[in-house]
Amino acid sequence: MLVAFGHSALADMHAAADALGVVRMPFFFLLAGLFFSSQPNILHYSRQKSIALLTPYFFVLTAIGIKQWLSGGDFAAYMAGVLYGNGQTIAWTPLWFLPHLFLLYTSAALLLRPGGFSALKRAQQFSLILLWLILSGLVLGYLQPQFSQSASLLLRSGLPWGADFLPLSLGYFTLGYLLKQQFTQARFNPLLLLVLTVLFAVLVFAFSAAVDFNLRLYTPPLWLPFIIVTGCFMLLQWSLLLSKLPLLSDAFMLCGRYSLYILIFHVFLQQVLQRLAGQGGVLVQLAILLGSIVLSIAAGWFIRRVVLLRYCFEPGVVRVKAAR
């Protein structure tokens, strides 16, 4: 829902959206690490993730490519952008996240396999991850101008599947893996919520922090790990507060079950609803945001009830049901 909010016109109406943009994607990577467990069979795990994440990616973008080809577009050039797999090389920008997430899970399975990094002491693990995040941010800051000045149109968008910022996403993923106990055992504390929210806002605006992995924007690299960790614990406290409200809690759980479809469809639906509703104030833009989420869930509900479509979006789930 934070991703959908960040892509909405509502986000342009308040400075708070800029602050949330700093922590939104790192928080997603951290949560992915929170639910990760070490994998003894990395090849099998990677295959499962490729089916779950790359199938909807290639299905949706290939379908769009065929439509453009029938309208006279260059299908070969289009598919080259799809294979390159960055937000600036594909027609449906938010889908850059799926191939990158596959790359991230596979890398995490290698890094966090039994032994190796997992065998280090906790203090050593946290120290290495902090140093890793700072150095990775500095390296990305150096590489970004090199990409933007490249003669290659594809390389200007960064490395394929976001491999150039993989060290950063892997760092926050691993941090989530290490903070599993702190997150799962956390309790709501109104004073802590207030302190973290104020501290995060002050840090973001004091350091002019900005994060956009799709655009390779990550500044200031030296301070962002501290700002982002503060923001992640702030969002945890807000989540604990919202979980106490039954209707909102149920709504968020529903969004969680259909998160793939919210990711895929929310921008397109926002554009459609924006054309229908026209320009409006905060309430109109809020209705468009909520409408895009509700309609994405409805699309997911429909897709899951049509076997052929479900196979195109969630083939792993279909195979599990067939086995049962």
C-alpha cells in the first residue's frame, strides 16, 4: 500500500510522502528478510522463486508487447528491454521489482546458507552489514553518473535486473533476517512511536535524504542506513498500532494476500481512474488511491478463479493444488 501511495497523485500533495519514499523499498526488503529461512537446497529454492516471480513478470510484459507489436511496434527492441529487466526499459514500470526480487532471494540463499556468514557472532554480523551498506551506497553513488553518461541506451538504466543496487537490497534483506526476533517480539509503545516518527522526520529533512532504487537515487549514503533503520522501526510501531484496529487489520491482511496484484495493476488503475475523475483535491485523490487498490484485489480475486489465468500469474500455487 505504501508503494501504491508513492505512485499516486496524493503523494505529490504532502512532504510526508517524500519522507516515506526514503524508507518504503528498504522496508520491503527488510520484511522479505524477516520471513526468510536458510535453504539447504539452493537450486531448488531458486527454481521455486523463478516460477513464482518471473512467470507473472514475463506474462504481463509479453502480453503488452504483443499488443504494441500488433499496433506496429518493434517487438524485438521491446523484448530486449523486458529481458534487461529495469524500470526504465519496460512498459509497466513497477514490474522491475519482480526480477530483482528473484535475484535478491537467490543471492540471500547463497549468503545466508548454513555456515559462512550465519556462523559469525551477532555483533560481527551487524557490524559487517552496517559497513556493507555504507560501502554499497558509496559505490552506487559513484556508478550512477557512469551509467547516465553511457552510450548504451540500456546501460543508462543501470545493470540488468537492478544488479547494481543488489548489494544494498541484500544488505537490508540480511538486516531484516538478523532483526527477526526484535520485530516479532515487538510491542506497541505510543511514546516510542512518537519519538521514532519525530526522529525519522528530522533526519530525513536535515540530511535531505532521498531513495529511489529504480532511478538509482540513494543519498546521503553514509547516513542512510541509520535513517532507514529508524524509519523501519517507526513503520513497525505504526503497523502494531493499526493491527489493534479490527477493520483496518483485516483490510491490510486482505491486501497482503493480494499484494502481487496490487503491485502489478495499481499504476494502470490509478491512470484509468484519474482520467475518469479528472483533477481534484485530496479526497478525490484518496478515492483514486483506494479505488486502485480495491480494483487490484478484485482483479486478483478473478484471476485466481480462472485456472488458465492463475497459471499465468501464480503457477506455483496451481501446481501445489494439483499435487494435493
